[in-house]
Amino acid sequence: MEQLLLNLGFGNTVVAQKVVAILTPNSSPMKRVKDEAREEKRLVDVTHGRKTRAVIITESNHVILSAIQAETVSNRFESLLEGEE
């Protein structure tokens, strides 16, 4: 099976098949998830200093912060998976 890479912005990608969830960062539970991941060294920040607009959770329980809107990341994810079929 070919590994598809999901673009998270600024030249950063993640293997699409490893993505479990693409979420918005605005809620209190998401802030807790982000803080816990930071404490446990599972946080990957690819925002390049910009505002976090999407939180991506992976199979390995890593939390990735992206400056690209969650909806945009989700649309890219869908397009990748549709192209695979």
C-alpha cells in the first residue's frame, strides 16, 4: 500500500493513514489534550509561530498543531483518500 502524505502547511506532512482525528483547537478539552501532549513530549508544533487552527491526532497518540484551518486540512485528507480508490 502506498503511503499518502497529508500537507499540514509550511512544507510539513504526515502519513495520512496514521491520522485518527482532525479537530479545531478552540474548546477547553482540546486545550487539555494539547497541554497533556506537551508535558508527555508528544506535541509536534508545525505552526511556525502562527495561530493554531487545527489539531491532528495520530495513531501513535501524537498531537500535531497546524496553522491551516481544520476544515482545509480535512478537505485535503478527503481528497487524498478519494484519489487512492
